[in-house]
Amino acid sequence: MRLIETCLIAAAATLAAPLASGQTTAKLKVGLMLPYTGTFTALGNAIENGFKLYVAEQGGKLAGREIDFIKIDDESDPAKATDNVNKLIKRDNVDLIVGTVHSGVAMAMAKVAKETGTLLIVPNAGAGAVTGPMCAPNIFRSSFTNWQPGYATGEAVAKRGHKRVVTITWKYAAGDEMVGGFKEAFEKAGGQVVKELNLPFPNVEFQALLTEIAAVKPDAVFSFFAGGGAVKFVKDYAAAGLKKNIPLYGTGFLTDGTLEAQGADAEGVLTSLHYADSLNTPRDNAFRLAYAKAYKQQPDVYAVQGYDAAQMLAVGLTAVKGDIGKRAELVAAIEKARIDSPRGAFTLSKSHNPVQDFYLRQVTGKENKVIGIASKSLADPGRGCRM
Ligand code: BEZ
């Protein structure tokens, strides 16, 4: 090793070392691995905005440490995920990773995080495996497991008296697991899923499947789509003339962050989710105002999940005075935390996943309005991953 390199490394070590007060002050490197292109682009941007809003509210620092963001566009492509996450860890030397939206990409990220011990906070992707079979003390989620909103919607659809339902979704972990959760609750309550329709992610050629729905004539349709795909599905469903005869339900991703583009075609659509536009709590009102001021647009569930990922990190870092190397104490602090989320306060399950309420929402104008509670304090069924 050349002398100059030795000096630089020594200087870097001094910068990162705790002060006599025990406070670490060097900049924290946060890897943001999110979709910045493709059907989930808006979701990735909202997560980043939410995360940065919380940091800005803390004066630009978490636990005394300024933050350097290193961004990677994961393109919602599982085939590129391992390379992308390795770039952040090995090339960019990030201290932790926040990501991502797509379940298939998140599973590859979780595998690497588990192998390397890198702290990973998942701000959306709901793949059950991430906080189930693949879980690890260093992996947390600020969002949901796919099963949760599926199950909550299944209960709500059964309560509204529907008996025969067709499901439609993209064929990948998120779609499969949301339909799985829906079916579990709906069939437990006496309903029947008469047909399960799928198309590959991120395909949006819905026409043939909509023709099948018209032929089956179910009481209702349950769907999972998100982002650009959700906009097109809701518009195509209405254009096919199905909306007036067969009520459309979905997990809330179907109408979150999409209403501007869906317009009147989304009016009346019923969904359930752990967030809504009309919670009207002091906490959510303050968040919505700050977000609208900072970004000149309304927040959605993805922005909330990004914001809460930052809150979770702040809790852990504060407990260790910024020293992210003190892993056991950092993890214990997040595990014990009650996160004061705009969605309503939540705690984490044994598997590091939010235990939270699911709202039944109906689209009214440009809002997902709360019309009831679909499921109270719903926890993922994972067996736990605590240290
Ligand atoms: C997922 O792939 O897990 C997912 C993507 C968008 C919205 C919700 C879930």
C-alpha cells in the first residue's frame, strides 16, 4: 500500500470514529436502490422524497450524521438486482441500503444483505420471504407483507356480501401473495374465487383478460396492480364497460398515487391499505402539508413508507449515537420502537414488519377516502427473526 493511501485511510478512520462524547459525526452513506425508470418510477421517487423529507425535518442529519445518498436505478428488474446491490456494498461502501419497490428485486437484495450483514430497510416490496424464511436481524421493513393488504381486502369484500370473485394480477411474488392473502380471508368467510387471471410483469395488455371477466360474470373483481400499470388497468376496466356491472376492488396500490391520471374511471373503486388521503389526524395533516410544500404534490403510501424508513433508521442510530457498527443495540432499538407514522403509529412484528391497521377506502374525486377499518392491528404471519 502506498503511503498516501495509508494516510488517507487513517484520516478516514479518524473522521468516522466516535468523538470523546461517544457521538459519531462522519457522513453516513445511504444507498437508495429504487426504480427510477419503468412502471414503478413514481413509486421510487415518492419513497426517496419521503425519506429525504424526514431527514430535512431533523435539520439534515440523523443522530448527528449528515447523509450522502448514493442512488441506483434497479429498473424493477430482478435479473440485475444482485449486481446492483453488490455495487452499492462493494464499490460504493454504503453504510446501509434502503430499497426497494418490486418483490423480486427485494428478494435478491435480502439474500445479499443477509450474507454480508448490511443493514437493509425495505420501504415497499412486500415479498413474504424477506421478513419470513429469508429474514435476518439486519433486515427491516417500513411497509407491509403482500399477504396483509390481500387478507384485509378479502375480509372487506366478503363483508360487503360478494360471493363469486375473479382475481387478476401480474404473475410474480407480489401478485401471487396478495391474491393468496385475499383468497385465504375471502374463502374463510364463505366466498369463492372462481377464476385467477394473470399476465407477466410489467405487461399491460389487459384486453383478453377483461373479455374473460365479462364472460364469467363474477359478483366482483379483486386486483393488484400499481404505478403506471394500475393507471392503465383502471382505465381499461372502465373502457371495457365492466365498471358499471362488476364492482372493482383491489389492494390500495391500485389507486394510490394514480388518481390524477385515472380521473373519473377510478371514481367509486374500493380498496384497502394501511394509508388513505383523508385520515385527518394532526400527525398526517402536518406530514401532508410539509410534503406538499416541499414537492408541490400530494403524498401517497409510498412517500409515507419512505418517510417511516428514515424514522426507523433515526431511532436505531440515535440509540447508538450514530455508530452504525453497534449493530445489536441499533437493532434492539428499532425492534422496540413505536413509529409515529402519518398512517397511524405502528410497532414491528417479531419478523421486523409493521403491525398496522388497514383502512377500507373509496375513491371520491381525487382522494382515497376512508370509509371504514378493513383489519385492525394486522400482523404478518411470520415466525420471527429477532436477535
Ligand atoms: C411489490 O412488488 O411487492 C409491490 C410493488 C408495488 C406495490 C406493492 C407491492
